[in-house]
Amino acid sequence: MEIRTTYISDDGTEFDTEEECLEYEAVYKDTSSVVLLDDEKHPLDMSDLAGAFDSCIYIHIVKEQEARLLLDYVESYCGCGLPRNAIEEGHTYVYDDWSGYAENNYWVDLDKKYEDIVAELNEVKEALSKVG
């Protein structure tokens, strides 16, 4: 006979030891991995995760791996639609349901959008330099 003890975190991930489980939960509940701003660019209080994520317009990624765990946790337990797929450390995402950039559930990577606009502007300037 074999008796097994399994520790299951709040998000359903299983661990062999309580210590591993608690460490994992501490990581995905680490709110320092993101900075949330409202529509007036004021930082949001993270003590109420559901409320903060529901109110945020901007999400800045401080630590990518930890942020992914936190975003996955918040999305599954609070029902907030958040950036999906690739997120990048140091990038800022804005909620924009009208933009042609809208992908990943209406979250736009502002850093990528900026790069695209600069590239387009440079192409226009190059075309204009040939005109005159």
C-alpha cells in the first residue's frame, strides 16, 4: 500500500510538498510583477485584485514570468480579460477595443504600437524625400 499526500494550490497546480505549493502561490500572487494604471494614469491599489484589474486601462509588465502567473490567476479567478499570449518585460499594454491593433482580447502592446508608428513615419519621410 502507498499513501500519497498532494498539495494543491489555489489554481489547481499539484505539488508533492507544502513548501513547494506555498512558494508557487507566493509567486503567482506577487503583485509587484505588474503596475496597473487607471484611465488618468494613476496607480491602482492592488489589495483588491479583482477591482484593480477590472478598473485598469494600462498594465506595465515589471517581471515577465511572475506577471504571467499573476495574470493567469486573476483571469481565471476574477473573470477579467487580460493580455494573452506573449507579454514582454518592460512593455506596457493598454485596453483598446476600437484599435486596429486590438489583439489578445483588446490589449494593445504600446511599445510595439510605437515601433510600428515610428517605422511607418520613417517610410513616409523616405517617400517624401524622393518627391521633391
